[in-house]
Amino acid sequence: MLQDTDQSETRAHCPCLMRDHPVSFAIFALARAHRARAATLLAEIGLFPGQEVLLMQLAEQDGQAQKTLCDQMGLDHSTIAKSLTRLERSGLIERRKCNEDGRVSQVYLTPAGREARDSISTVWRELERLTVSDLTPAEQAELIGIAQKIIPGIEQ
């Protein structure tokens, strides 16, 4: 639950949602704060939120089909295509037609994209540190467990 000092600031922005839907609003506020901090940290390395996840997935398995990336990220084709275009313009990835099926576009990291992995890991390490700084290990485990219970119900 949000601390009282945090609640007073949050209530000032949307008191009816906080009062009538406290769990959903707490998740919304947490996600918004987390994404904003991630955006700030990622901007320092020239990325937008979500782009780092694409790059890290390619670092795990380079040359994935664009459709596979869509499926893994749970995003539609146009959203992924837009992110990939930005990454391509930044020189971090390149797209190539598949040799076996010219309709399939495969995505590869460039040398600069491979080098970005360390910077991305540093950003996520800092984000993790900030996120859990006031949580005990038991609270961290509890948060993970609760999130894993909530996500399937929302994704139905």
C-alpha cells in the first residue's frame, strides 16, 4: 500500500480513483513512476522505454523474425515496426530479408547494438536498486509473487 505521504500527493491528482479503486490505482501509480524513472535513465543512453527490451532479446537470440519479436513482446506489428525503425536509424539494429522466405524480415544487432548491452544492464541494475531500496528481500519476493498472480487475470 502507498505510504500516507505518497497518498496525499496521489489523491490530489485523482482522489476518486484512489478511493474507489485503491489496488488498481496503486498499480497504475507504481507503473507510471517506474516507467518515468526508466525513461530518464534510458534517455541517458539514447533509448526509449521498450527499446532496451528489444535489444536485449536480440542479444539473447540475434536474427529473430520481426513477427517473433511481436509475439514475445505482446505488441502489434506497427508498434514493433516503429521501434525497430528508430533503432535502425540509431544504428543499433539492421533488418534483412530471410534467405528462405523473402516475406520474412529478420532483425540483427549491429556492433553498436551489441555494445549497448552493457549500458542497458547498467540502467536496469540502477532501476532495480531504486525500485527495491526500501523493500526487504521477503517483501521483494512477496511483490513478485503478487504480480505473478495478478498478471494472468489481467491478460485474460
